[in-house]
Amino acid sequence: MQGALALALIAPASLAAVWRRGRRHLGVAAGLSAAYVGLVSYAFPDSWAGFSPTWSVLCLAWGLAVAVLALVPPRLQLGELGGEVVEAERAL
């Protein structure tokens, strides 16, 4: 079950990377789920579907990185204004 969940977490994380409106929710959900899988695998390394301690720590770090990056507000793209009022110049 843990291995299937780990593979299934790739889809929401990838969707969060390209879908701006759902980025925060999908990124946090995928990141926390991945961090949980890593934590559980690290706590119970001898379980049948558990990852090795190295992969558990990597999974935990990746999950936390995805969750934190999902919460960071996006930077403005070139050509976008952040609520600024711009007046056009008049030709003389």
C-alpha cells in the first residue's frame, strides 16, 4: 500500500506544478502525504512494504519540499502587474 501511494503521489505533485489555481491545495496534500509515507517507512523499516531508511528520509525531504514550495506565493511573470495603476503617456 505504501509503495502504491508513493507512486500515486507523482500525479498530484505534477498537476500542482502546472495548474496555478490548484497549486496550493494539491501541493500541500501531495507533500504532506509523501512526508507521512517517508515517516512511517522510517519508523517501521522492517515492514513488508517499507522503504529503506535512506529512501524514507529522501521521501520525507521531498514531501516537505513540495509542501513548502506549494505555500510560497508565485512571482510575477514578465508583463504582469501586481495591482499597480499605470497611466499611459500622452503624445505631445
